[in-house]
Amino acid sequence: MQVNQSFPTYVFGKVDRDQVGSFTDNMPYVVQELGKINDVEFSARVTGQYDIVIRLNNNNPAQVYNSINRISEIQGLTVTDVFMANDGFNTNQKFDPQNVWGFTLLSANKPVEQIVQKLKKMPTVHDVSYGIVPGQFDIIVTHKAKTYEDLMKTAFDQIVPTDGIWRSETLFAYQPRVKA
């Protein structure tokens, strides 16, 4: 475990649909409200089982608790999963809204540290967070590319085939909101 380094907390949520089944009416409001919360470093609409991914820039339990409560108060947003990392690595690069971003959620059947060492070597990987907590996934890989096609190639040709991964889901971010 790396000492004195703070790893992000990820919050995954669902956005209420309007009467015709679209969340487009609620999403701008949710994103605007998330922008008012200091700890929200990044938020974006995503594909997959979630509608939105929110990245908090800390993992202090008391601060995360307060941020989750504020996020939970946003009308039209339901927090479905929270992932607090207690180890990982990052490239110390800032999120760039000009890139295409993906979040690959991984379940491991081998030691996580072995998998992370392999993921570190991939040039498109922005950061890797992992935690020793029960849940449906063990590792979150944040990666970037110039196009969605490149992002998909990274996810499916490089990350997912990594030895020790038995289940994965990749969320493609759309219109990310990045705090400066």
C-alpha cells in the first residue's frame, strides 16, 4: 500500500427518467448540482448499468460521508454504488475534457497487486484504484483516448484480457464535467 497518498472515491448513480423514458431533462440539473460540491472532481454521463459516474478527490471517510449525503440530496439522482480506494497508482495528470474517458470496472480472481502491475504498463491508463472491500468489483481503471473507438480497443484488447480478470464492465463517459 502506498503511504500518504490519497486515492479517489467513485460514486455511481442512476438519474430519474422523465415520463417518456429519457433522462435528458434531469441530467443537466444533476450535473449542475454536482458542480456545486467541492469534492466532486469529475462527473460524466456514462454507458452501462449506471447513468453517471462521479469522482470525489478524496477518500477521507468523514468527508466522503458528507459528500455522499450532499450528492444524495440532489433531486433526480440515486446513488447506487460507492467505491473507496485504499491503494492504487496515478499518473498525476489532470483530467482533460478534450479526451474521451472510460472507466473499466474489474473483478479479480488473482492477487490484485499482480494485475495492477500489468495495468501500470499500459500507456492509455490514467490511474488505477483498488480497495479491499466487499462489492461487485475490485479495481477501477480510468483510461483515456482520442476517440471512442480507441477507448474501446484499449478496454477490450488490452485491459480486459489481462490475466487474473474474470469479469469487467467498461463505462464510456459522455460530456465530462471536470473541475479546474
